[in-house]
Amino acid sequence: MRETIRWVSYFVLAVIVTVSVVFAAYRIRGPSHAQREALALMQKDYRPKEGTNAFPLLWYVEYDVPDAEIAPRFAREIAAFRAALDSDEVPIPYEPHAEKLAEAKGDPSRLCELRAGGCLAKVTADPAFMRATLATYPVMSARDKRLATADYYWNDFPVDSRAVPVAVPQLAQRVWLSEYALEYADGHRSAALADTCSNLDAWRRMHRGTNSLVGSMIAIAFAQGATHLFADMLAALPAGEPVPDACSHALRPIEAADVDRCAEMAGEFAFSRRTFEFTTAPGDRSGSWRERLGWWITLAVPQWEGWIAEQEAYFCEDPPVSLLADEPRPASQVRVIERLECISSLNGCLLADIAPAYADYDTRTLDYAAHLRLAASLLWLRETTSAKPLAQRFAERPNALRSGPRNSGYDATARMLFVDNLWSGREARFALPVADASASH
């Protein structure tokens, strides 16, 4: 019996020594070289160095704030938000400190939908009705001109889990799309196409220049609505009538910046780190010495940051070669934390294992790029002359208009070009009407 106890004691001692050595080794080492590289990537300053930020405009787009006062008002609001966070008195949800426009309180059902097609048909069926509707939105209607000159969509609010302010100009975008459709129905086809493409181009810039994952998805959704309206207008445009240069520019070939997700992932990293600090730091500084010792043993903050950065940097490919090739990165290849590493920071390891489904955002970004390529294919078909059947012409489109190996083609019955979506939360395929003029070549 004594011999058994002795060997059990040796075994327990060996386990304790081994764990202690592994604990000390990883604590001394800290984040690995790969994790430090990921940290550097996630802490890089991605903010555009020049240009105009659209966020303040879109934050107040539905509010009674004169255009000249938007910038100073927004600066004051940022300061007030910081003060509210410091005193832990931030209201949830956090909304602009301004009076809402009377026009923003009406019934939006009469306007065009945000992401679906059919806007032009709805307006053409009763232009007078839409004209009367848009007359009730004079302020928001005029603000699209400022969006057209903005360069990026950067959220300057302090990152904090207690409140996440987001500028979502959903009503304004519906007003703008309805306005362009009415312009087209009134016979100003070239101007309407130019305005629609300028709006699409603006949301493409917003998507390229945002530090917010939510902001990225908002830009994608709003660009989709403009894409549908552009396609409807192009399909109805008489043969031989020129398409404004604004459309060629808005539908220029997809570039790395269109699918680069580094800035938004860096924003997610900052949010994760701030949430972590807010929820765990009090336990690290207060309580008895036993509690503080327990926090120190089970939680190495630098190591946790390394794990989180490594996971989120996986979706920040610099340059984004695979996304340019329309190849989603499998979530299964996100680096799994080594079990021995967990010994150095058990609580940090458990927290790091709780990661959002960022892979879904990859596929939504790829679908967005595929939709732009499909819209650009409409322009290419209209501008090229050939006696070949439309389906064959589409199949022979330039490589810059192709979206990897995914299924796409021409539906002769519906007279639609289509491309299959990757994201399962969206309809199975995205389709745009083909202009009659291009079909007659």
C-alpha cells in the first residue's frame, strides 16, 4: 500500500512539475511569432489617409442637422459618448443627439425596396404617386449629392461593448433609389443612370473604406439595391442610346481593395479586446489576493490577444488573393489553439474558443463581388457586337467578368443573367435582366 502511495505521489509530482514547466515556458515565451505578426496586422492603422468620411453625414441623414453643422455636431457627440462611457451612463441603444426630421417619421412603404428589383417598374406604373411621395422627403433627397463626394465610411465612435453606434441610412437609400427611378420615368434616362451609378460607386467606396463589419454588410446591401436599379434601367434603355461614363467607372473590374477585409477585421479585434477589458479587468484588480492570484494564473492577456488576433487575421489576407479568385477560405483551416498553450492561460483559451462565424462574411463579400461582375457583364454585352446567341456571348465574356468556378449563365425564359450565391442566408442565385438591345445583336 505504501509503495502504491509512493508511486502515486511521484506521478502527481511529475504532473505538477510538467504543468509548471509548460506554464512557465509559454508565459515566458508569450505570443508566438505567428501570433505577434497577426497582432501587428490587427493593430495596423487602416484608416484612409485622405478624403471625406461619410459616417457623420449618414449618422445624421435622417435628423434635423444642417449640413454645415454636421462635422462640429459629430465631434461634440463623440466627446459626449466618451464621457458617457467613462461614467457608465451610455444609453442603449445609442442614437444621434438631434431631433429627427419630420419626413423621417412617415410611412416608407410607398418607396422602392432596399435590395430587391422592381423599383423602376413600381415608379413607372404611377410616376405622379411617387413624385408626391418624394416631395415629402426634401432634406434626405438632397443629401445624396454629399454622399456622392464622400470617400470612406469610418466609424469614429470609441469601441465599446456597452453601445455600438452604427450609421444605417436605410430610409435615405430608399428615397434616393426612388428618386433615380422617377428621374428615369420622367425621360431623363442618361441623368438617372448617372445618378444610380454614382450611388453604386459611392457604396463601393464605402465598402472599401470601412472599419466596421456591420458597415461592410450595410454597404453591400445598399450597393445591391443600386445594382438592381441600374440593370432595370439598362434593360429599358433604347438601343443606341449611350450609357454614361459613371456606370463604366462604378462597374470597373474588381480590385483587391473591394474584397480586402483587413480594416473591418481589425475593427472586430479592437471590439473583442475592449469587451475583454471591460468584462475581465475588474476581477483582475479587485478582490482578495487569492482572487487576484487566480486571475493571474488562469488569464494571460497578451496570450489571449495573440490567439484572437491569429483567428481574426485569418480573414485578413494581404493581399486578398483567394478572394480575388472567388475562393472562400474554409473556416476549418482557422488555426486551432494548441492544448499545451492553454495551460498558460486557461480562461483566455476558453474565451478565445468563442469566435463568431467570420467565414460567412467572406462568402457575403464574394457574392457582392460576383454581383458587380454580373452587372458589368450587362454593360459589356451592350457595348459589344456579335451575331452569336446571347448565352454563348456571355459564356465568352472576359476573365475580369467571371467569378471563379461558380455556376452562372443566361436564363432565356426569364431573360436574366444569373450567378449562384455562396452565402446560404441569401437567395440561391442573383439575377439581373438583360437589355433587349444586347439580345438583338
